[in-house]
Amino acid sequence: MPSKPYEYPERALDEAPDEIEPHVGPKILYGILTIGVLLIIGTAFYMQFERWSFVDSLFFSTETITTVGYGERRPTTDFTKLFTVAYILVGVGIALYVLSSIAAEIIKKREVEFLDKYQKGNLRHIGHIGKHIKFAAGKFAYDKEHLTDPDQEKR
């Protein structure tokens, strides 16, 4: 028998949720677009000033931003070397920002899903550690009025 979709006890499946979250947050989308723009700028620059092909310029731009650095190509003039220094600093910084934003969004989504399931009582095998997890999660920017210290509940 196929498994049934997850049901929220408070509402029917045909009701629309109160808030629909996008799959990709705007911060991540802008970051990916910024990386794309950086790749276009780098590719155009190296095509123009180093006279490399499109593929070689794109490859060098990508390996520079991702810090892979195969060493097959390198800038030949002082001007392109200085551009590459700035390109590395900006590109690596933006790439790290985008990756950390993606990781933060994934973690945030997982925490919200976990707390939602916990509050609805849909977690199995959590036993006695549930209150401790809920208290610890409250220390990381959740509404602290609903979260209490498990040790204080016993007093």
C-alpha cells in the first residue's frame, strides 16, 4: 500500500497553507546571479585582454573563483595580473557568501521543520531529549516565550 502524504492535524490537505515558502530564497538567487555576472565579466575580460578563446576564458574565470587553480593558464601582463588579484578577492568572497547562504537556508528549513513536527507531536523516538532540543533551539533565535528550560519545568 503506498504511503499517505504527510497530513497536518489542524487543516485538511486541500486547504492552502498560510504561507508558501519559495524553494530558493532571494539571497541565494541574487548570489547565484552575481556569480554568473562575475563569470561573464571575467570571461569577457580575458577574451579581450589575453586573447583567449571563450572556453579558455570561461574555464580560467571559473577555476579562479572556485580556487581550483590548475595552473594551465595564467595572466601574462601586469594589467591582467592586477585584474586577476581583484577578481580573486571579489569572486571568492561572493562564492563563499553564496555557499554559506545556501547552507544557512538548508539548516534553517530543517530546524523549522523539526520544531514544527515536534510541536505537533509527530516525531517518533525522540523521548526525553525532545525538551532539551527544543530548549537549545530556542537559544538560536526562536520565540523564547514558547520555549522553556526543561529543568525549570520540574521545579
